[in-house]
Amino acid sequence: MGYVISFEEANKIFADLQDEYEIWAPKRFVGMGRYSDTDLIKYDKVSTVEEIEYMDKSDFPAKEVLTPISESMFYFTEDEFIESKATNKKLLIFMRPCDIHAQHHQERIYLQNGGYADMYYKRMNEKVKIVMMECTVGWDTCYCISMGANKTEDYSMAVRFEDGQLRMDVKDEVFAPYFEEKEEISFQPEYVEKNQLTLDIPEIPNKEVLTKLKNHPMWQEYNKRCISCGACTIACSTCTCFTTTDIIYNENSNVGERKRTSASCQIKGFSDMAGGMSFRNTAGDRMRYKVLHKFHDYKERFKDYHMCVGCGRCIDRCPEFISIVAAVNKMSKAVDEIVAEENK
Amino acid sequence: MNNIMKPTACKILEVIKESIHEYTFKVAVDMKIEHGQFLQLSIPKIGEAPISVSNFGDGWMDFTIRSVGKVTDEIFRKEAGDTLFLRGAYGKGWPVEQFKDKHMVIITGGTGLAPVKSILNLFYDQPDYVKSVTLIAGFKNEDSIIFKGDLDRWKEKFTTYYTLDKDQKEGWNTGFVTEFVSKVDFEKFGDDYEVVLVGPPPMMKFTGLEAVKCGVPDEKIWVSFERKMSCAVGKCGHCRIDEVYVCLDGPVFNYTQAKYLVD
């Protein structure tokens, strides 16, 4: 059912919803950006429509609501394990279509991979209801169409932000009571139909070609360009890797916690083992590992789609202006070269 | 809700000092285990690490640990009667059913002997399980030799080549394990054999190449990998190589797959 509501009406609905829900949306933090005089846009709890940043793309993805960059798993008192607690409320999250698609990748790893379900993810994921933020234009770093992530029907409500009012598609019955006596309209959200960037993802025909691609000189470019800061993977909507660390509280060494923190395969040390063994010791090797994971290995394992939704945040965040689109297109050329050489 | 990351408290029954840096911890456990699997061992406030099971029986498991990191150093301070926290067992272990009635060639480097100790004991205790066992076990030097008693015992029933990388030792060979692969008469085994390789990555790489050079087909070679892990259940991503997760699809891999994996 479609509705049109004023910001004032929306804020009343937000107030009612907050008895049961935490409302999360992209929010602008003025002056908090990484460079002087720039803002930061990231997910945070909101209680009014005006707090939602709906004009610009958020710097960081919606995944942070469910899997924060740092999360406590257990609290220790001597050697007793006490599980951390999650919020008691349900979660209503405003997301663009790319971020919604990314949740499927998150679910696949946290809930399905290997047949093990991660409790910390599951207990949050079960609480989620999605409000899809209509996204019809995108930005110059977006390539959601190439990834098939520009459209989705996976939402409870969809919203178009207009000047002082919202047009909404309310699909999920649980939200119908909040819209009683509101003005009904016919409304269907629209989607991005054209991106400035397109991606040419190579088909890698066999393991021999794959091995040659791994050893292709194209990756050496990143030894010079990539500074291995990990900004791309932290901003990535689909990356899930983490490291667990135990800490001891300064005030009392009998008490501490086990926490997990987002990890990046782009940072040296990701694969280091006790005893000194390490793998992928150059930025080029690490770039190869990331790009092949997203555009080959993941699909090879799960068979259906690649591990990228084309949100372009990795391109936005890279301080060295490395574009994953350019990297994949280069990889495509390299595969063509290798295949042509093999067919000689 | 079931929390797969939450370990169980288990009592240490015995600590056996194998060498200066390698101790075996015998722990009372009631978890199910298969040959070649591993568990996550942890100490609250210190951390967690994946450790392979070197031997097991009814209600107990052995973990042979090298003190090379924060967690393992702390485990070394533990004594019989102390507690270790365990979760698992995880991963795909040795295909022991496939090993039945075959000639087995087992090649190990250093502590790589630990993940195969339980199958060596299986073959030792049940002589009809396999047709024969050839064990090539290499160590860096005399100080790094582990399972001394077992090595002596296995000598009685198995064909053995024990070697130190560079040092001399009475009754032992000198040289890398790769140098002894060609001493195995694979032809004599016909089609009826399997090869197991475990050790540091360079050792496995070169021993694999050497075995292939000696005419061993890829599908008869089995390796066990060791990688950094935080979760051991396919979530943290640290152990992923190409499309496989060492924690889920390994640690034991057939060489047909392993030879293509590039970290």
C-alpha cells in the first residue's frame, strides 16, 4: 500500500516505532570527515526524519549496524565466560538497494558457510526490518547495475524522500497500523537504470588460466600504488573478515573480554601465524587476493553471484585513488591475453 | 541461542615435555574427534588458537603444542589439574577409510608429525588396517625431535627413515626429507598406496613435487594445512585460500586440489 506523509507525520510514526524499534539510518556528522572541512556519513540511531542523510551516499555501509567494527563477544571474570548482550529492541534500518543485497552476502558467511551459524550475527539479523531508500541516480563511483544489485523487492517499506514529505510503499503488514488514516497514493519505488561505470568481469575458464592470472604482472602495479591501509575493506558492504582478541582490563587483571574487530586482507599480517609464517607479503599479492575473492573465488564456492554489490565505497575511500572497476577491467584484459596465448 | 564460539572448560590430565619448545597436553574431553581434525584452544584474557589433535582415546585428547605465540606460551605455564578451554572438533581429517588395506607412505617435517601421530598409532595398534607403513620423519636438529618413544616403537613395525636436516646423530640420517622420497619403491606398491605429507609449507611444496617426480599420481597424495584462524567455522576469513576455507574444507586436502591453492 502506498502513502504520502509529511515529515511531521513521519516523525510521529518514528516516535511510536521507537517503543519497539531502534531506527538506524545514514547520518551526517559535520566536520568529522577524514580531511579538514569534510563531513562523515555513517549509520547511527535516528529519531527524526531530518537526521537521515538521504541526499549523499554514506561513507560506510549498513553492515556496521549488525556487525560493528569492534564487538565484545565474552566478558571474563577470572576464567568464567559471560556472553555479551545485544539490544532488546528490533532494528529498523534504512538502506539503499546495494546495501540490502550486501546483507545476503553477510548472511551467507555468518549464518550458512560451513553449516555453522554465528550467534552474534544471528541474534541481530533476526531483529532486522528494512526500509529501502529509493536510489534512482547513484554517484560517479557506483556500478550496482553491473553487479545486479540496483533493484530489490526485499524490504518491509520503501521510501522516496521529497521536499518536506515522504512517499512510502508499505509491504509488511506489521507496519500497516502506523499508517492508518494517512493519505493513500499509488507508489512504486524506482531504481537506478544507468551507472557511469561498468564492470567487465572475466570468465576464468580453468585452473591453469587462474594460476597464470595469479602470477600475471598486472598485480605488481599495486606494489607501488596501494599503501595497505585497509580503508577499502572497512568501507566494503560485503567484506566480513574479523580477528578476535582478548584483552585484560588495566584496573584488574582478573577481568577482561574477548572481542572481535573487523580485519582486512589488505593489511600486512592478516595471515601471520604464531611462529613467524606469513603469506602475501606484498601489496600486489594482497590486492590479487581481494580482487580474485570478490570476482572469482566467492562465486566458485557458492556458485551464484560475485561478492560485490557495486556500491563503490572502496573507490570513494581509497586514499590512493585505486579503482576496483579499473582493476577488474585490467584483470579481464589479462585473462583474454592468457587465453589467447594458450590457444596459439 | 547456541553460541558456537563458546568453549568448554576441560581439565589437563598430564603434561609431557617432548622438547624445549614442544609439550604434549593430555586433556580430559568428551567431544567427538576424527583423525586429523583440530580444536580451538583458549585461555580467557589471553586468546584462542587452532591446535591439531596428536592422539586421542576414550575421554581424552593429546595436543602437541609449540610455544611460539601469546596463547601457546601461556598454555605452557599450565600443569596437570589446570583448565584449558576447548571448542571443536573442526575440519576434515584424514580419509582413514580410504587408507584401509593400502601401503601407506607418511612424510613429516618437524611438528608436522603431530597431526599424523594418531593414524600412525592406529596403523601400529591394528596391523591389519593397512598393508605396510613407510615413515619418513625429518627434524631440524636433535633438540627439536618429538615423540622419541613413539619413533622408537614405530621402528619395530614400520619402514622408517628418521633424519636431521644438517646434524649428525647416531642411527639417524642427515638431509631433508625430500632426499628420502626416492628411496620408497612406489612401483612395488602397484596402485595400492597413499602418501601423506605434513610439515611447514616449503617442506610440503618440495616434498609434493618430489613425490610427483617419483611417479606418484596427484590423487594419491594428501596434505594437511595450517593457517591463522580466529573462528575455525568459516566466518573470520583468515584461513581462506582461493575458494576453500582451511577450517571447513581442510585442514586435510587432496593434492589434486592443494597444488592449485595459492595463498
